[in-house]
Amino acid sequence: MNFLWEGPAKIKQEVLIKQYSEGGLKNVKYKSIYISTKSNMDKKAYNKKREWQNIVNKLINLRDIVNLGDVHARQVSEKIGNKFWADVIKAFSDISKCNTPTSATQFLTQPLFHNENIIVGGKTAFIKPWYNKGITLINDITNENGNFYSLEEFNKIYNLKTNFLTYHGITSSIKKKCSKE
């Protein structure tokens, strides 16, 4: 807040953003604007094809950033050398993490992989053959009624050879999380 006052801030940000009736100045939360603006760069880089995207694609795999969970995005942001894109990816991760599902339908639209809500063997899951077949969301392994496919149905639909332990580990973790909600 040095741009408002010379030296340290005289009013806490928590007070600045409150409504007038609560003694605040109805100011915007600058960090939220910063994060939102940065995360929009991710969408722009992913949704429209432009020449500058070739440079971005050399640095990061935008498909993975968008389709994998916030854990993956955070890991990428920590490894990337370009400060601007590291901030963009971290902002995307922060917003993804804040997007807590409030219903079963919303939960089913979350990323299946690198999702802190789906823990198998003490860590987030990633199954490359599934990802390569386009399985990226929790609802990709459920039928139209929201029930998990049987292992046989799943393997037949996606032409995979997933074993029982792998499939059961993922579905059990999701069921466990849903029962806590």
C-alpha cells in the first residue's frame, strides 16, 4: 500500500474493503484483481490460437494446466523459469483451489487427476493411459445417473485394460470424499 501513503499503510486492507456501513471504504481487494487478471491469461493462451502461443507452449503444456488439478498447476508454477507465466499459472492454481464444490454435480466436474480431494496411496493420482484417452474429469468415469461405471464397462468404453486395484483405488477415494460432504 505504499502507493497510497508514504511508508507503511495507515489502514488495514481488511478495513479498506469493508462496506461504508461497516466503517470501511468499499475498496477493491487488489490481490483478488491481480490473481483474476493473471488467471485470465491462462484462458486467453488456451482458447484462441495466436502466434505468441507457440512461445508459451514451449514453456508449458497448457492442456495439462487446464485439465489437471491445482496441485499440478502449482508444481509447474514452481518449476517454470519465466516469472510472468509462473505467476499466471500460480494464479490459476489459487483460483482452482478456491473453487470448492458445493454440490455433487459440481464435484463431478472437478479434475480427476492431481486433485487434492482424490488421494490414493497418500498422494494425488495420475494415470497416463486414462489421460491419453481423454479422461480428465470425475464425471468421465460415471454414467448419466452419476454412478461409477463398473470396471468392465469402464474398460470397454475407453478401450483400456485397467486393473481392479487401480480403478477401485480411484473410485473409493472419490466415494470417501463424497460421503464426508
